[in-house]
Amino acid sequence: MINRILKTPIMHRMVEHNGVIYVGGLVADDRSQSMGGQTAQICEKLEKLLVEAGSDKTRLLSAMLYITDMSQKGEMNEAWTNWLAADDLPTRATIGIADLGEDVLIEVVVTAAR
């Protein structure tokens, strides 16, 4: 069974299949923030979404972080590791990308167990 959660005009924010929750790309609402600030905002949004889907941040399996400036990766890492306990870190890739949209510094895509 496939459960589609939170429809937007172009996608569902989350899709669950066989106990795995796939969360579509999240960006910060306040794009005037630094890389760390935008990362922290995304983490807060992600935490709420996971709870809504019957999961939580300790059940993250994988994360893809798309960032526009690799020189700010340290700031992103600091916000990320402040949010997650060391024992709960998922697999992760950080991908440098030229453009994510106006003032968007980071977009995060994750999968989590239910």
C-alpha cells in the first residue's frame, strides 16, 4: 500500500511505502538566514513532518543535502549535528549545486522508517 501525505500543487510532501517514509525536498521559509540558520529551520520542519507521518528524527535512514556553497558546509554540519544525536545520524550525501532558487542555500531530502 502507498500512503501519500500532504499534497502540494506539484507533489506530495511525503509518501510512505512498506514502512518507509520518503520526504520531498524541504527549504527554509526565512531565506534571509545563513546556511546554518536555513539548515536549522529545515530540521524543525522535518521534525514536525516526521511526527505527522508517525515517525521521528531518530528513525532517519538517509539524507541528501543539496547546498549552493561548499565553503559553508561546516556551518551546515554544525546545525545538522546540533539537531541529531550522534547515535541517530543517517547515511548522508552533501551535493554542491549551482542554484536552488532565490536565496535558497540548502534543500534537504530524507527517508525515514515509520
